[in-house]
Amino acid sequence: MSSTPFGDAILARSDELARHSDVPLADVPAGAARPLTVTYLTEAHRACAADLAAWMRDDGFDEVGIDAVGNVVGLLRGTDPAEPRLLTGSHYDTVRNAGRYDGRLGIFVAMACVRELARQGRRLPFDLEVVGFAEEEGQRFAATFIGSGALVGGFDPAWLALRDADGITLDEAMRAAGHDPAAVAALRRDPARYRGFIEVHIEQGPVLSRAGLPLGVVTAINGSVRFVGEMHGMACHAGTTPMGQRRDAATGVAELALYVERRASQVPLLVGTVGQMHVPDGSINVVPGRCRFSLDLRAPGDDLRDALVADVLAELAAIAGRRGLTYTLQETMRASAAPSDPVLQRRLERAVAATGTPVLRLPSGAGHDAMKLHEAMPQAMLFMRGDNDGISHNPLEAINAADTQLAVEAFLHFLTQLAEEPTP
């Protein structure tokens, strides 16, 4: 018998779920791997939901359904209806040309725990609610956290008018999938009925890999602010305009990017990225007159994030002034940091230690469904190491059965703590 039965089963299910993709097989060259892309409410997305629901029924959940936004919800009834529920899960949509484990690991780990409890004939005193969130990535429509947002009352009715690249509105997509937008408001959970939310997720970074550790406990999900902007200078001849007389929009943005790198490096755990730099209608022999750019600034605390933002915006203004440039800037997203609940975090630390693994605490630089649930209830996260130095949002994203086995064992230990031990 395998020494990693939980891990083997999760890897197998991950492979099986990955057969559903928005990329038509006819578009894949002979001998090439089919790219994994599953965006909100496409045919592939609905097929994933159907598989997850079927597997939940097989695993022993008492109730299974797909709700009004496409979340797959499984409920394992506890022995005491008066006990607050535990909520767990993650998302099953993907980015384009994705890996197989981002989000989905958290669903499968929770399902493996339910399957094991059913095998043992064991009931927890509290209900365990597992949700495969329908949308987190914001790939098809200009909205994110549609799945988890609905559970905290964060579904914005204005989103229904959003259109995808084919001109289909969110309202039309939901109705075509058999969902009633008018029913979304009723999905909001009552926080008083829940003891909290736990999300298991691949780290999506190199910290655990480089530390040689399979598991880590998240201390906070970083707060972030995003901007898109455009620097304006003067397009002119690259051969005849002296260097000291140029108003080069692209070098202005380049100087800003170097400042962001320098400023974020000064404080541990801060990160700043200029991920997009584009010269519209650029030419090899023309000094750029325009340059579009993005800013992504993150920190584990809102005060650190806001200080970083203030310094970057001040430097942007100073760069433009020195170089004779102007600019426009639009804030496109602001998310508060989500510190882990101390009690739930300590329980996860004890669960990791129970597997014989040293406890490493780290912040999450990426956003997760847990940051939406944080708006309504206590939350904490368990990270699992990714292979290939933790690369994610990439087909090279990988995990192994041994680490996955430990993640399930840690989560089972966490459930046992909640069932048998007083609050630490």
C-alpha cells in the first residue's frame, strides 16, 4: 500500500480535473500539451463544477449543491447542530495557461479529510462546510472574488453589466449556466454561525522550497494597491534630438520602476512591481512620447502599504517634474491586509508540528479567497510547498504526493483539535 494515499489521490484528481479547459483540443498542435485555462462559467468551468459535486457525493458529504454563482458547496453534518460551523475551501477557476494546483489543492485537501472521516465512521461535533469557489482570478470579467465575495455580501450588482472579450455580459453568462442573479444576495453567510475559515493553498513562491520545508503557516495576507497610468512626453527623432533636450516618457517610467525596486527593498516583506511598460505605436528610431505602465504595491500591513504608496506617488511626481513630463494615474484596486486570526493560526502551527515538520511562519504576497472571508469571520491559511521553486500561474506549477500527504494529515489534526480540545 502507498505511504502517501491522500497525496496520490489528490494528484490523480488534479490530473482528472485538468482535462477540462477552455482551450479547444482542435487548437492544440499535435504532440503538445493542452493548456489549462478555466474561466468563469465557460463550458469547461461548468464541467469542473459537475465533477467536484460528484466527487463530494462519493466522498460522503451529507449535502452537495452548486449555488447561484457556481460555487460547489459540500456539507458534512456534525453531531451538535448548535456548534458553529467551520468553513474551508478554495477556488477552482484558473488563470490562462495555468498550473493544476492553484486553488484546487485547498478543495481537494478538505475533501480528502471528509473522505477519511467517512471511512472511520467519525463525525465532528460541528458542521464542516467545504466550498469550491467558482471565481477568484478575474480572468473573464473585470471582477474578482465573485465566489467568495458572494458569501460575505460582496457581490456588486453592477458587475452584471460587465462584458467579456466576446461581448457577453456577466448577467447573460450566469443565466446561460442556469444561475439566477437575483438569488445571489441570499448566499451571504451569517458570521455568528461560523467559527472561521481555513484555506489550504500552494505557496506560489519560493520561501518554503528554499527553506526545505513542506508546510508553512500564514501570518497575514498582504494588503495591496494597483494603479494603471500613462506617462506623457514628446515623440521626436531619435537621431537628431540631443540627449539633454528629450522628454522621453519611457525612461521616465523606467526610472520609476527602479525607484519602486529600491524603495520596496528597504523594508522586509514589502514588494513593488511595475509589471507593464508599453510604448503605444513605438518605433526603433523615435523617442517615446507616451508610455503606459502599471504599479502593484503590497505589504503585510496597511500602514506599511500606504507609506510605500505615498513614497512611490511622490517620486512619480518628482520624476515627471525633473524630466518635463506629465502623467495620468488611475487606482484600479485596493485591498486591505488580512492578518490571520491568532487562535486559528496557533492551531495550524500545532497541526503542522504534529506532522513532525518545523513550523515556519510567513506572509502571503498573493491574494486569496481568505482575504474576502476575512471581512466577515476569522481566517487563517496553511501553505504547502510548490515544486520547481514554487513557480505558479504557469504550467510548470507542481507539487508532490509526500507534501500533499502531510497537508492532509495536518488538516485532519487541526479538525481533531477543534473537536476535542479547548481553545488555546
